[in-house]
Amino acid sequence: MDVLVVEDNKELSMVLCDFLQAEGYTVSAAENARKALSLYQRYGARLVVLDIMLPGEDGFSICEKIRRESNTPILIVSAKTGKEDKLLGLNLGADDYMEKPYDIDIMLAKIGGIFKRRYSADGLVDGDIRINKMNRTVVKNNLTLEMTSKEFELLILLIENKGRTLSKEYIFNTIWGSDSLSEQQTLTVHIKWLRQKIEEDPKNPQKILTVWGVGYKYI
């Protein structure tokens, strides 16, 4: 899923979703925190557009919870326009803060900019590992590593979320898709293969760590 829209105003949510889908994004919508976090855990998202004033648990809480496990871009959109609210949202890890009412063209431009900055870069470097997204190559210590498509996507996901614990469900749904016929055991196997290729000692991994009962973390 490209964009998760968290907005309790159904009309506003539908309008934004329609415009995003017209731009080619895949979109899901949630009107409260419980549904938003459930959708995020099951399907992941490349961007979360987040209202603050929601029924029950507010958007600040959602922002904080998402940021604990991922560096997924978060764009807060709220009628709360005070300096304190903006600082709180940004300090909790939001990437940007837009005031309501907003111009839909500016909103789409901001979203497009986030996607371009975060996901369109050709290169990715982490220590002695260099990734070329365009050519889909991985080089470690000047040696090109042979990788399957899923291994390549998994490595990018882990590095782009460096330092964050990602749940097994989030990783699986992001890489394989929630409707995949594969089982989550497939993820365990791919993690093993990836460690064999990038770890100095795959049996004692120092880069891809297992967080027991949760998932994995790249450091």
C-alpha cells in the first residue's frame, strides 16, 4: 500500500483518497486509531497522512506508535494550528505538518515530493554495502552479491528502516503482500539467506538482529 489516510471526516477522506488514486497511488483509509494501526500492521504503508483530532486515541499517539517500529514518512494534517501542536507532531517524528483547510494541489505536491525524496533515489549506502536501485545490484567490499528479487527488496526495507524494529507481519506484507500464498516461514528463510550474504559470521549476526516475539532490526 502506498498511502494510509487516517481521517475521521468521511467526506474529506474520500476526496483525498479519490485524488490520490487518480494519481496512481494505492490507498487505504481509517477513521480511528484502532483501524489505522490494524491496517498499518497488516499491510504496511509507504506514507501515512494523519489527522490529529480523532475519536478516542488521537493522531499524536498513532504517530508515536508508528515511529517506534518504522521510519515510514508521516504527514500530519490537522486543524490544530498552534505552534505547540506543530512542535509536538514534529518532535514525535512526523516528517511534515499541514494545516486544515488545505489546497489539494499543494497536498498532492507534498506527497509527491515525499515519495520522490524517499523512494526514488537510485543509490543507498550503509557502511561497506552499496545498493543501486536502478540496476538492482548490491556490492559489499567491492564484490557484487548475487541476490534474488525478494532478498534485494528485503535488504532495502531493512536498511531504509535502520535502527527500527519491524514486525514479521509488517515485513511479510510489505515484501510478499497480504494476499500472498506464501507463509511467514518464507521470511525466516530469506532472512537466513540474506545473513549468509552480508554478515561476517551469519551464525552470530551483527547487522540483521532478531527481536524475539516481534521481528527483525537492522543496525
